[in-house]
Amino acid sequence: MSSLLVLGGSGRTGIHVLKQAAERGHHVRALVRNPDAVQAPTGVELIQGTPANIDDIRKAAEGTEAVLGALNNARASDNPWAKPVSPPMFMTDATRNTLTVMKEEGINRIVLTSTMGAGDDWARLNPLLRALFKMSNLKAGFADHTGVDQVIRASSGIDWTLARAVTLTDKPGGGPVRAAEAGTEKPGARINRADLARFLVQTIEDDTWIRKAPLVWNTRG
């Protein structure tokens, strides 16, 4: 068992992270804006605050051993044309704050949710997909994920993993999870949020994928 700090625990993927980590016996502390609005599993400690504020991260990180991040650059809806509602580069700034606090607290393990197409994975995407992302409001999220990628890779003394999810779905029964570095296998089209959360927790438990950014997908479904 370890003590984990979860960022983004109130989100659609993050709530699964809280559940998976608690069920596997970890002590879980989550930094959330409104604890009263989060239906957290029994035993999960909710700390009010935001990762945009470094002092809030300091308060939440004290005594923890690793960080799991499921933040996202939110839009008004899932429609690709929907207006972004997160501050510009929210995830990047939060990651920079988190890395600062990790060094202060002597924490060296972090696993973050990323996305296909972030950072050096952009060139792998179909040209039609790249055109859609550039034309739509999805571009804000991709820019932010790429910012996280750059900040994480520039860090020193940190054992990081960026889990690059393919298209996320809330549908159950996604099938077995597969992960591979870009260019080594053809990824599937989707991954269930609960399955991604399980992958994140397993990755932090067994120290797989250290300083790597695997694509993650369901192999069927």
C-alpha cells in the first residue's frame, strides 16, 4: 500500500482512479475544487483546492509518495467545436506546480493521463485528423497536453509516465487493455475510462513505463 495524491479526481476518468486506487488498498488523497460534489469511495481523503494554486498542491501532497494525474483541458461539451472553459495551458501550469512540490517533498513518481497526438506523437496521426484538430476547439487541449509533455520531459530526478489515451469512452466492457510505444503497434480506436484508470494505478504500482509515453487502448469492443 502507498499514499497517492490524485489530481483531477472529480473528472470522468479521475473518479475511476479514486475507485481503483482505493479498492487496491492505497491511501488516496484527492485535490478537488468542491469536495461536496464528489462521490468519492469510502476512505478517500478529499482536500479542497486547485492544482492551479501551488500552495493547494503543497497542502495535499504532504506525506504522499506518488502522484496520479487525470486532469483535462475542459470544453463546454464533448462537441469538438465547443468552447474551451479551462484557463489556457491549465494542465501545463498545474504540472509545473506539481513537479515543484514533488521536489520539495521528495516525491519522484508521477503518472499522468495524456492523449494520442500530444508531443512527438502528432506526426503519427492521420492528416485528416490533424486538420480536424487544428480547425476545431480541440486544438486547445492538444496544445495543453503537448505543454505537459514538454514540462515532464524536461524534469530531472522524476520517474514519470505519460499514458497517451486514444479516444475515451464511458461505455462498459471495453476489453483487455494494451499499451505500446508509438510506432511499434497499431493502436485500437478507443479505451474505456475505467480501464484507463486501472492502467494508471497498475503502472504506478509496478513501476512500468518509467520515462515513457505509451499509447493505451482496448484491444476489442
